[in-house]
Amino acid sequence: MEKKRYYNDNVGANKENEILALKKALELCNEIGDITQIVFLIHTKGNTGYLERIFNTRNVKNLFRGVKMDESYPPMKIETLRTFNDDYQGNKIVVAFGLRSNELHKYDDYENITGIIAHQWMEDSVKDWARTWGAIDIKSETKIEKTELPDKVVQKAFIDLSNSINMSTGIHHFMDEEQCKTYIRALNKYNYELNSKQIFSFLTTELNWESDYANDIIKLIDKVNSGGYFKGGAKTGLQHYIKRWKSE
């Protein structure tokens, strides 16, 4: 089943929008079925203000252990960035309060998450994640415009890389990293745009890269785009890669 993704275009403390995020989680429980837990994901144990406003109480300690508040819905539990992990135990709906796009991408990889509702605290802090996946705005029920795909030749380069390396480790192996650096050098030398957001989106949504491994590539691209330099990768014969990708 395709993961359900929603976002709340919220700014600051807004009880009405926080309740909307909870209501969407309950709706998804009914829609999807077989949900074993609703997780309220916050940064630290001190960030419980969201839940205190929703439930009209300053005492939400029981939620850290998990509470079944209604027989019609699964138990609800608070998790923090430190405690939450992909335990593969049942299907979970996550309401992420105050997390930013780079954090959301990590949890989007979790197989035990069936749906994510991202409730932002600061303006546009979840938009990169939302645009990567075409998430749905809770209020308008419309999909946000997805991040554009990179140039076709850039796509071919990273399809080639994905087919050549061990995807379970990304570019952590020396030879895989060398190949990646060679491809980035080739694309950069022949003036193909290396748009970090577009390439990250393409890697994760189209080529099924884990976000952490995709970010290893983005770090190299960001270094090139900022005028920096990295060691490794071939420096000659780069036109042959471009010719091959263009012909495919």
C-alpha cells in the first residue's frame, strides 16, 4: 500500500490546526484499517505543548507509555526523535509535530509507517518533504505541486549509478563512491544542472534510495555547486558517459 502523506501549513502555536492533524490521523485509521498505533512524534520530551493543547491538559505523561483512549481507534503514544525506531511491529500513523523536512525524510523510510501527517511549527519547514512526495494539504485536500524531475541526462546518470552499485549500502563502498564522483564530474563539466532538491527527489521517489544514502550524493553535489572540490572520480573520458546517457 502506498504511504499516505499529509501536511499542515501551520505557523506557531495553533490549537485548531493541531486538532486538524489529529483528526486526519483518526480518518486515516478508518480509511486504511489494521493500524496498530498512532504515534505523536516530537523532538524531545519537553516539546509536549502540542499535545497539551489538543487534549486540554498539562499532564500527558501517560501518552509516553501509550494510551488507548477510544475502543474505535488504536492506542496513541508519544515518541521522540531519540526513542522512535522502525521496529516492524504493525502499521503506524505518525503525526509529526514541529519536525523539519530533513527529519521527515528519515522517518519516511520507515516500513512500519503507513501514513505521515506533518504539522509544521515554522513557515515552509515541511515544504521540501511535501513537494518531494506530492503530499496533501489537510485543509484544502489538494496535492502540493511535486518537485520537478532533473534533466533526462541527469536522470540517466543516476539510473546507471543505481543499477551498478549495492543499493543496500549506497555509495559507502570506495568503488561505488568513485563511480558516483565520476558521474557528478561528467555532468558538471558538461554544464548539466545539478539541482539538489530535484536530484534528491528523483533518487528517493523514483529510484527508491534511502534518504540517508541519497544525502551522501547530495553532499557531493552541494560541494560542487558551492564552488568546492572533492578528491576522487575520473577526470578524463567524461564525454563518453554523456554520449551514452544521451543516446539511451
